[in-house]
Amino acid sequence: MAPLRIALLSPLPPLKGGIARFSDRLRQALESAGCEVVPVSFRRLWPRWLLKGRPAVEPGNHVSPAPPFSLDLMNPFSWFPVARRLRSLRPDVLLVAYWSGLLAPLMAMMRRASGLKTIVLLHNFTSHESIPGESMLKRLLVSSSDGFITLSRAVESELLAFAPGVRTLSLYHPLYEPQTPVPAKADARRALGLPADAPVLLFFGYVREYKGLDTLLEAMASVLRRDPAFRLVIAGEFMLDSSRFREHARRLGIDNSVAFREGYVPAGEVATLMAAADAVVLPYRSATQSGIISLALGHGVPVIACNAGGLGAQVAHGRTGWLVREDGPEALADGILGFFRERRRLPLEAGIAEFRLQLSWNAFALESVEFLEHCIGRRG
């Protein structure tokens, strides 16, 4: 059988963000599995005013995707030449990364104009931020798709409740292995100006409303009343006004115990932040799955997470981290202190090592390829 030819429509490096990182790693895994991958990336995802001066590409990486596969999500006139080019190349299948209802019109047009069987890699079925007319956009998504690969049972359940009978494959979010050498904990803390022997928590990634950083700051105030040695590092790009959180920390009287490292974290700095942390904290109010968990566990760092949405399926309580099963700052504070009280008795190293074997990109790619071949009729 000839190698499967997959057109992968997704943000890809040099664009920054979790979707670009995921799709680039998936591209590599699919190629290792013997597929031919045709990358279809973007030159622009959002209008300039929405970025508020933040760069759209990885720091130090200003290479633009090569034409003809260079989409502008804000300009539908850029979509048609790409669709025509794909129609002439005739790959076996179009695989589309989907995380927001804003992508539904693009996906529907690409499927119709290219004539390709279209499978959706569904990161989220409902957008994190409210979008007018999202129910209509969901219907457009479902009617324009030949199958769905989801990254959690929570997303699959939401999809099937909306559209019973659609063809789905529920997988997982594979782990991200370190891209650079991981320093010793003492060296990492020295580089970040952190105490060598303090319990250190890390909040990592884009700061958005649903991620609950305000809850974490309130929980830290409670933690510090009971153990003033704790430190919290907040590292990532703020999609909200960062002064709101800095002022909140000051009002709580914890600003001397909280380090803000504002801005997008380049790949070369991730390992240092992870090495310095005793745990990565996800105080999320809602979630389907999280690439931050995959990043933390891939670096061997346990996770303390609120049991929101699909996060409970990503964190094995007592083996790869700690699940906080109740809402609110006090419950989160109790969970943080409970984890640190019990962690020396927990099989964290063995549990994380087992997860790293199970949640591999190679296994994800192989299962995805089998599903794609079923969807396009290459397998019975």
C-alpha cells in the first residue's frame, strides 16, 4: 500500500502557541510512521489589534511559511488559492486542527473547494471564549467533517451529545519531551533567583480567564499563612491585563513570594523553569485537556490540578500528581499542602515514567493513521 498522504492544516512554527507546537510534533510523528505530510499553515491567525503588540511568532524566529500554503484566517480571499492547490496535489486526506468556532467557515470552504475527505483533530469543541453564533458554527463543523480525532473523552462526549453518530476516535494529549538539556534543580533555581530549599510552584503558559490565576493567588495567600517558605513562579504571556494580577498579589500581601516572568517563554527557557519547580499548578475553572500537563510530565514534573473537565483523565492522583476535587481557593490551598505533605511517599517518579511510555507521539500517530485510513476507505 502506498504511503498515506496527509494535508495537515494547522498553525505551525514559526507561529507560537500550543496548537502550533502540537501540530509540528504530530507532523514529525506522522512522517516517522511512513506518511507523507503536506503542511498547510497560516501567515496570520488574528488581527493585529487583538495581539496588542505581542509578536505572533516564536522569539528569534521570523521565517514565514512558504507559499502556496499560506493562509490568512482573517482574509477569505487567501483560502481559495490554497484549496485549489490542494485539489491539484490530491493528497489522500485533509487533517484540520480545530480549537475555535472561528475556524469553521475556513474548514467548510476547504473541504468543499478541495474535494478532500476531511478529518478534524478536535482540541476543543466549544471555544474557550464565547463566540456569537457558536451553535451554528458547530453545526457547520459537523456537516463539513468526515470524522473526528479528539484528545480527551470529555471532548468526545460533548461532540457526541451535540451530534450523535459522528465517527470519532478518542485519543490523548501525548507528552512533550524536553527540547533542550534539563539543568539540575539547584542550577535552575540559581538562574531564576529562587531559594534552593523552598517549595516552588509553577503556573505556566498563556494567562486567560478560564485558567484561574486569581484563584491560585488567593490559594497562595492561604498556603503562605501556614508555610511562608513557599514560592510561586508565574511564567507566560498574559492575554489579560497583567497589572490586575500583580495588584491582586500586592493586596493579598504575597507579592514577595510570587515571581512574575511575563512574556512568551521560548523553548530554550522551558527546561529551566520546569527543573526549578516541585510541581506545576493548573487552577483551571474549565478545561478539556491541557498541553501544559503534557509539558510538565514530559519534563518529569508532577502536576497539581483542579479536577475540571478532562484534566482528571490526564493526572493520575498520587502517581503523576494531585487532583483537587473541590472548587475554591481554600480547597486548592489544601490540595497544594496535601501534595507536599505526601509527595515523598508517592510513587511519582515511577508513575510519570509509566505515563511517558504510554502517551507517546509514535503511538498517537499510528492510531491516527489507522483511523484516517478507515475514514477514507483504505481499510475495511
